[in-house]
Amino acid sequence: MRRTLLLLCAILLGSFGSLLAGEYSKPVTAAVLQSDTKEYKITQEAIDRKNPVKSTPESLAAAKKLYGFDCSMCHGDQGEGKGDLVESMKLTMHDWRDPASLAGITDGEIFYIITEGKGKMPGENDRLPETMRWNLVNLVRHLSKKEAPDKPAAEAPKP
């Protein structure tokens, strides 16, 4: 009887272990990743939200430091959209240095995306204070005001 009980436990544990091994050996596909993300819907109230935080050199410096840790791996060091993970994660990123990439997007929308996330980008809602998220909005706007370094400078007219 004791031997039968031990054999039954061994079979049960073995079956459970093979079930777990089979589940964790499945490849992670884009479809699986997409199914784990919530549908992206933004309310008009969020779109219309105004940025209460003034952009200052200090706030931009704080946001730039955080951006270097959390954002540049995908969005690139200068907002060019060519971070280290873009190719391996098969991402399509915007070049924020080009003002046209943010045309028609409100500060409220940028804040919402930073807060809630979008696609494979996780939200910063519980991780960052609201003021820091608005600082990141200011940084994104600041990046788009600069001319991209790889754009050729206009030649001066020749006399």
C-alpha cells in the first residue's frame, strides 16, 4: 500500500512537471505579446488635459536623466527612435526630433501614453510621480524643437 502511494505521488509530480515544462517552452510570439496588452483608447478628457508643469532647465535635466534609464533603450538617446531594443523587438518608432512627428498630438495625449503605456511600452503610472511624467512630456516637446543632427544644414546662398 505504501509503495503504491509513493508510486502514485511520483507519477502525479512527474505529470505536473511535464505540464509546466510544456507551458514554459512555448515560444513568445508577437501575437502573444499583443494579446497581453490592453486595447489603446484615450478619452477626450485626457486628450484635452493641459500641462501644469513649466519647462525649466532643471525639470528638463531631471527628465533627461530618467529618460536615459527608462526610455532611451527604445526611443534613442536623442529621441531619434533608434534605441538598442528597436530591432530585436521589431518596433517602429517615431523620430521626435522631427516636429512633424508630434504634430496634432496634445500634451495630454503624450502624458496619457507615458502614464498608461501603449503597445509594448509599459506605463509609468505607479512608478513615477505625476510631476515627473509631465517633465517627460516637456522633454519630448523639447526634443522636437531641435533640428535632427543628421539633417543637412541649409547652404548659405552664394553671392
